[in-house]
Amino acid sequence: MDKSEPVVIARAWADSEASVIKSLLESYNIPCHYSSELPSRLYPVSTEGLGQIRIFVPAALAQEAIAILNDHRRSKAHLRLVE
């Protein structure tokens, strides 16, 4: 497999979730894009994987991207508003 070829590293169920994942990975300089077979705004539910949004990164960066996502999922940090 070509190390620059995109591979799926995660799945999301809403555009907002996919956008957050994309922003997170890009903040670590990992290029990322996402796509879905069905437009989630038209079909906002998932049945047997339909409607899910796949998150892609280059194969060479897949393990690093997965580690970043796992670290953030385990993190106890919470977002707070700054005034």
C-alpha cells in the first residue's frame, strides 16, 4: 500500500463530530478529510453503516492519528468558556 494513500481511521455520525475530529488532527499537522455515502443532513440516522462519515488520513500517519484520537477520548479535560 502506498503510504500517501488515504485510509479510514475513524467513523463519525454527524458532520459536527467529523469536523471536530478533522480540526483536531489538522492541529497536529495531520492532513485529514471525511466523506459519507449519504448526505447526513438529508438522512440524519445511520442504519447498518449507512449515513456514517468516514475520516481519512494518509496511511503513513494513520497510527499517529489514531493515538491522538485515543488520547483525546481518554482525556479528563473539559472545554470551558473563556470570557
